[in-house]
Amino acid sequence: MRRGKRGDTAMKISVFYEHIEKACEQTKKPLREVLEYVKACGIDGVEMDYDELAHDSLDILKNLQDAGLVISSIYGFCHLDIDPEEQKCLDVIDKAAKNGCSRVLLVPGFFNEADAKIFGECADDWEKTAAFMQSNQAVQNITAGLRRAVAYAKEKNVIVTLEDFDSTLSPCSRITALKWFMEQVPGICWTLDAGNFAYSSESILDAYEVLHTYTAHVHCKDRGTENPTSNGIVGTYNKGLRPVSAGDGYIPLDTILSYLKRDGYEGWLAVEQFGLENQYDGIARSAEYLMKNVLLK
């Protein structure tokens, strides 16, 4: 279990910057007003897309600073499956280091459809998954690129993480695959996304048992039921993928948060609710849930 950086003494709440922008769009309120509102909700940080930050760094950073918010993590979509020496991975790390951010999340590439099908057929079996990952060229490229990124990040005091990305094309979408990457890339860590294993109909509680020692960051994503299931792999743990605020769905967030607290996690809890119809109220609702279930207990 990786503990928080920068003198953290307890868990803190962040929110995806895109949710703030969507709240501005939905309410017609100015950005500065929404940022002040976010801070007043008990949120101290934002999850930032590298591409957006690279495009508009000065204005974003100034607005965050004025609101008393910091960057909790920077995430970037990369193409290591094609180019294991892609410069963008290092650029994401540099951007984090420059802005006092100790975590980056890399989405390192994807399978083609044919390989994704093979991966899906063996993903429930550890030995079959390991054999496939070892033989697949895209995975080997990603592994080499991640080793390079982790070594570079160590020099910058930044931790590189992977998440359980919710796509059948993602080589990081299943418990066994994430375990394989954690073992093959020393120093890499896990961003626990509480809602993404539902996409593959896997249990977040099973995932936590296998992966919790690698936890360095947390996305507090919940899911709401719907019938029929909108997408993903239909099964026991996929009861629907409707966007909801934290605590309003069926993901066992209470249990995960209790485990994190028990195990000494002291990092960020990031509110993630892409697709929510009312982000403005939803941000406050998620923050209130996290305050009650973690920070105020």
C-alpha cells in the first residue's frame, strides 16, 4: 500500500476537472464560481487530463491556485502498444513533477480486436493470462515502455500507476492482467477504480484482495443499475453502468473505503462520475458521501 506524498496525513478528496467543466456547461455558471463551490464542498484537488493541461496550462493552473486547489493526479493516453519509447509517457511525468503532483495514471495502449478476443477468453485463468501476455507483442511493448517510464518517474519522485480501464480492448481491464503488470514492472502501482471492474463483471472486492498492496491512488466511481446492461460483459458483477454519484449505486464503496482506512491508505479519493446529468449537485453529493464515510469517521 503506497501512502500519500507531500506530507499527507489523511485521505483527501479530489474531482475530475472535466466534471467541473461540465458543471459550468450545465449550469451556465462561470468557472471561477464553480471552482470556489468545489473547494467549499471539501474538495482539495483535481484529476487532470495531460492533453488539456498541456494545451492550456497557464490559465488552468492560475484558476486552480486562486481556488486553493492542487492537481491530485495527471492521466494520459499513450500508445506504448505501438511504440515502447513514446515520448508522451515521459512528458506526462514531467508535467506532474513540474506541478508538484506525485501521481500519474497511464492508459498505455490497446489490443486489436483479434487479440482482445483471445485475451477475454483466458482472462479468468492466471496461467493462461500470463502465457498470453508473455507472447503478445503489444503487451511486451507496453511492458517495456512502462519499465522505462517507471525508472524515469523515480528520478522525479513521481509514481506511475495503471487502472482497471473499462474496455474489452484494454490489456489492463482484468484482475489477472493487472497482477501480471504489477509483477513484471517493478515499482508500478495501481489506481483503484472502484467501478471499472463491473464493466468486466469482476468483483472489486476480489480485485482488492489481489492488488491492494499496490494501491497508490483511488477513483471513487459508483454504478447504477439499468436493464438491460448498457455495455461491458454481462454477468454477476455487472448490474448496470449508469453514472451515479458516489454512494448512490451498487458498488460496495463502503467496504472498499473501510478496507483502505484499515490498511493505512493516506492518498487521494477522486470523485469520478463521467456522464452524470447534474455534475454540479453530483460533485457535492459525492464529496458529502466521502466526508461522512471516511474523513469524518
